[in-house]
Amino acid sequence: MTTTSVDATGRVSGGAAGPSPAAPGPDRRRRRKPPGTPQTWTAIGFAAPLLAYLAVFYAYPLWRNIELSVHDYTVRAFVLGNPEFSGFEKYAEVFASDSFGTALLNTALFTVVSIAFQYAIGLALAVFFRANFRLSGVLRALFLVPWLLPLIVSASTWAWMLNSENGIVNSVIEAFGGEQINWLTSPDTALTSVIIANIWLGIPFNLVILYSGLQQIPSEMYEAASLDGASARQQFWRITVPLLRPVSAITLLLGFIYTLKVVDVVWIMTTGGPGDSSLTLAVWSYREAFGTGQPDFSPAAAIGNLLIVIALVFGFLHLRMQRGWEKS
């Protein structure tokens, strides 16, 4: 396309028309919101209570526990506020103590055996109650009683039941011709006694969580498997177990963390004795800080930090396993 023009002398000139300049358009780049917008303050307002809660009830106690473990805190140091810095000396004392190996082994046995039986019995009961029948709701409510009772009541009840002289367990054993067993006062049976009591206390938790997970599995899958000729055992291992794996993982993790820090049941029943036969790391920490004799808060804090590290390790392992399951 050409254009012509006439100048002041009457000459005509022509030429190709160039592209017309683009009209200025709106800026389509995304504009960042200023930091003081109402949306930002709203988000901060909603997050503030949670952050304050975490800071007061998690961050500060953790920092305080670390600070206790690296200083020589005694009763006098607590009153005067001038503890001496000891570094990792208290940790070295804990690892070198004669009670460390026993407490670590007892903690492993107490935790693993308790979780294994709690999960197995809880899963069996959850599968049993999955088939709705008359009075199933009443029976499920009765199984929750151990979970609802105060731990001091449950532990005291088990201590009475396992009493050597007038406990109901020994009365039943002797009625069938057995011999009296010193459940709580013998080094051979003290740890077994507290494990039995802890299993009984943890079954309702596993039952509730696993039963909720079973409700999320469609019943059509079991019906289709039955039509294909799958037995009840095959349905359990091929349908229930794989689909219940995420719920089982979080149940085992929470059970591990809870069992790792159990103090009240063991302390009420045996106080970690006789000797160190039922001593766990959590009970050892409590005994150092609040047990008989002069309290020693620094070793107690060091043992508590060791428990925190163990729980964190298993928590990270759970997260890694969960990511692997999501990718598969």
C-alpha cells in the first residue's frame, strides 16, 4: 500500500506506508500485592493463634529442656538462677550409667510388644465390628472404657489385680492348681505385667482408628471378590490390608510415640522396679527429676531429649514411607 502527499510547491510524493505505532495498552504483568493488604493481615490473623500455641507449648519447652540438659541444674541452681554450663557432660553421664542399657532394652521391648499386640487385637476387633449386628454399638462403647478411664485408675486397678497376696489373677491361677506368681515384685515378671496393662489400655485407640479406616473401604470390593470366589482370608490380605495401609501407618506411629513416653502406668505399678527390671527411658527421666532422693534435673532433661530424637527419627521414617506409597 502506497500513500501520496502534496507539498507546499505542488509536487506529489509517494511511498510505502509504514506500520502504524501500536496504541498503548494496559500493563498485563501481574502486579504484586503490597504487604499491607487486608488479605495478608487476615492470613496473619488466622495463623497467629496457631503460631503462638506452637511457640508457648512446643518451642519454648523444647528450648528449655535443651537448656536444662547442658547446664548443671540442682535445686539450689533453680532457686538462685546461676547454673554452671556443663555442655554434653550430662549426656555422657547418661550413656555411661549402668541403667542406660537396661532402660533402653526395656523401652524397646515395652514399645514393640505393646504396639504389636495393640494393633493386632485392635485390627481383629475392627474387622469383627465391621459387620453390623445387634448390640454392636453397645459392645464398641464398652471397649472404649479403658481409653476413657483416668490412667491412674486403670494402673491402680491392674496393680490390685496382679497383687501377689490378694490379686484376682493369682486367685484364678491357684483355683486351677497353679502356683502364686509375684507379678509386680519379681524381676522376671515386672516388665511383663506393665506390658499387659499397657496393651489393655491401647486396644481401644487402635480399634477406633482402624474401624474408621475400614468404613472407607467400599463394600462393593468385597462383594466383587466374593463373586470371584475369594475366601475371607484372601479378601483380608488382598483388600483390607493394602487399602488400610495408610491408616495402619499413622496408627502405628501415634502408638509408638504414645508408648515411648508412658510413665504413669509403669510408675504406679512398679516405679520401674524391682531394681531396674521394668525401668524405661521415660520412667528413668521422671525418676531422676521427681523420684525419691535429691532431684537431678539435668540428666532427666538429657534423657527426655534422647526420647525426642528417637520419636523424630521414626516420624521422618514414616513421612518417607508415605511419600513412597504416594508415588507407587
